[in-house]
Amino acid sequence: MADTVYFNVDQFKAQLAGGGARPNQFFVQLTFPSSVTLGALAIQSSPFLVTAATMPGSHIGAAVAMYRGREVPMAGDRVFAPWTINVLNDNNFTIRNALEDWMNQMNDLQNASGELSPAKYQADMLVTQLNRNNQPLKTYQIRGAFPIDVSESQLDFGANDQISQFNVTFRYQDYKTTFTPLAGIISGG
């Protein structure tokens, strides 16, 4: 019979290095193509006004070959899920206006023309998970990103004591990660 592992609270806590990663300890650094009006201001405000994000996901499909009536699955191609953020809207609409300008450069509202070179309409973004002492644990560099959806921003007479916000969804080429596992242990005190 295999050894039985008995769990207790101390063993559980020992497995959560640095007290565990907290979902509210992060920042997002947006980047905009140089042609985007307000892009520089939006870059400065993004670590403060992006209030929710995700670590990007990916999926590897299965390439299935048939052999004598059986499926033989093999690793297929990787697909990167769209990346979504939530943004607080300031009175200058800094990030929203920059995103709308970016999207208009990709596909003009009036004549449907747009930038042809991906290098001119794609940008790299950063999303960084922090420990409780604001040290980076893991960073995703989201490469070749561009917005595909800037959501509506709800207006409502009954929405008292709230700040306007909206979601943005990006598509991207791929991502690179940087992992700093000792940050949670070293800074733990």
C-alpha cells in the first residue's frame, strides 16, 4: 500500500510560498503605437486605471490521426485566447480616446481603410503579478497586441457613487514570461 500523506494546516501553509499569490496585486502597462493620439498619456495612466486583467491563456489543440478505428491524439497547434482588461474612465477619457484612435487607424470609421503593416498597429503589453510587498512574481509580455473590442460604457441615472468603466479585449501574437519565484520568499520577512 502506498504511503498515505496526512495534511494539516502547517503543511498547507508551507506549500503557499510567500502566503500565496493575490489576485489584487498586479499592474498592467499598456503600450500604444507611436501614431496614436494621447498614447503617451494613456501609457502613463494605465498602471493606475487598469483595474482588472487576466494572465493570458493558451490552448493546444489535438491533431487526431485515425489508426484501425482508433483516434490517436497528438499535440496540435497552440492558440492564444483573447486578453481582456477593465479600465476606469477618467474625465479626459485618456485611455478610451487613445484606444478608439488606435482602432480607427486599423479600420477607419468613415471609409473602412486602415493601416496595412502589423508592425505599425501592434504593440507589446505587460501584465505583472506582484507579491504583497509590490515585488514582481511573474510578468507576461503580451506581444503583437491590438484592440479588437472596446466595450460600451454604461450610463445610468441610478449609478450613484460609481466611476465609469469599460472593458477592452485584445488579440495578440504570443507571449513571453518572466518568473521571479524567490520574490515571494525573500520579501516574506
